[in-house]
Amino acid sequence: MSVAIENFIKTIYKSDKHISENTKPGNIAKKLGISNAAATDMAKKLATKDLLHYEKYQALKLTEKGTKIALNVIRKHRLWEAFLFETFDMSLHEIHREAELLEHQTSCFLAEKISVYLGHPQFDPHGDPIPNEFGEITFNDTSIALANAIEGQQYRITRLMSDDKEFFDFCAINGLQHNNTLTVKKLFPKNKMIQISVDRSQTILLNIEFSKNIFVHEII
């Protein structure tokens, strides 16, 4: 299967799971840096292969077959991220960038070897769950976007969802890392801002849109 098809299917899957994104061809085109017409043509083509459901002006939905392919690619990507992070101590953006290239050149055999070597990790360094060898995510994710957090509550960071270098640079500088704790100090709904403290010390003011990329789990 071509790199273009794998990226298209993977982008639909990831967008469908993201709180602030939709899977209409225009949005997928924007994510992939292609024209709307090219995205629509690809969607029609993949619909004939039973990889997704296409209906004019509607969001794209993967079939069971398409979902399996997406999860297989994502498994390879996240295993490479875990390997690169552990082995070379690369940044979160660097491991994502390199995994984007390696995922398409990796056989299922090699992916399983990497998984065994790492001790079958359940999550990558961003906190994203790693699908198993059957293309399944068995982890039940109950985390929420920081944008939906409650004032005064303490949370643990479970996932950082972005492809942007500046996002990860900001998070690294300010201690916003997987498994770190934070407290929501104050919400400013009118101005769409949220004030948090990280590990009970540093105080940060975040834009609500930015906080939609940070997922957390409430600490009871």
C-alpha cells in the first residue's frame, strides 16, 4: 500500500479521535497539505476499495478494514517513537518526525521485534496508546482535554497530541510532560484562557485552543 494511502487513512483515524477536528475531505486535505480536490478524489478511490465510507459533503468514516490498516501504521509509528526516545534520548518532536518516515518502511515482523525489545510498551512517549500486533487498542482511555478540566482540580498528564515543534518545545520548557501533574488554578471562559500550576510550582497561562492538545486524567 502506498505512503499516500497510509497517511490519508491514518489522518482520518487520528482526526476522528481528536476532540476539535472533523474528517471532512477539506480538513483532511489541510492536515496533509494537499488540495481539496485531491482529498476528495482519494476518498472516492478508497471507498471503492472498502477502506472508508464516502458521501458528498459528509465526514469520512473508515470501514473496519480501513481502521485495521490505520492502527497497523500507528502501531509502527508509536513503537519507533518509543524506541528512538529510549535509545537516543531524542525530543518528542524529533521522534515524531523520524517515526513519520520509518512507519512506512517497517514490516509487521520488525515492529514485533521492536515491541519485544522494549518489553511490549503500552504507550509511546507522548502518552498515546500503542496498538497490539492484532491492530487493537485494549486500553480504555478515560482522559479528557485540559480545556474541559475543572477549576481547582488536580490532574495527571496522559497525552500530548500535536505534530507541531513549537508545541512540544513549549511543553518541554514548562514541564508539561507525560505523567507530570498539574492543578487548574483558574478558568477565564470569557477570554478563553486557563491558568495552571505544574507539579505544584510553576504557574502558566494557556490559551484554551492550546489546552485542547493536552489530555489529562483526574487525580482522586
